[in-house]
Amino acid sequence: MASLPQPRRPRRQRNNWGYDGIQVTDDLNMGAVYDLGIGKVASEALAAGVDLVLVSYDPRQVYRAVYGAAAALTDGRLTAENLVASRQRLNEFLIGITQRQ
């Protein structure tokens, strides 16, 4: 997936291509998106249907991503339905992993 997904790309992968697995962003600390603001980019990615946002090597940046997602949930840019669907996909992924062991 590109560093900054187009808003409909994750949904297109699910709806048109039949992909039902988890989707993860590239590192939000990368220069391509860092200047846009980690909170803004994290909330946009989650609202677009991404299941996990990756924030590596600087753990303090995680708080910005969480704050951005919480603000988006509060103002309606991110819906609870998005988060519930992501949680379901992540749970199914984890169940699949544990069953293979």
C-alpha cells in the first residue's frame, strides 16, 4: 500500500478485489507523511478502512496517532463501525494464527 492511501483504496481492495484480510499502513514516521501530522494521517487511514497504523522507532509518536484517531471518532470522521470491523478482522487473523500453531 502507498505511504498515504487514497481514501477509497482500502475499501476498493475489500469490495472490488474481494480482499478480506487486515490492512496495515507503512510507518507514519516516514518523511512522505510525517509533515502532514501523524494524528491526521492515522485518523484518515483508519477512516479509509485500514486496520492498523504503524508508528515505529519513536514511541512518543504513538500518542499523537491515538489522539488523532480519538478526535476523528469524536467529530465523526471515523466511525465506531470502522473500528468494530477492524477489530473483527484482527480477531479473525489472531484466531487463524493460533490455530496454525
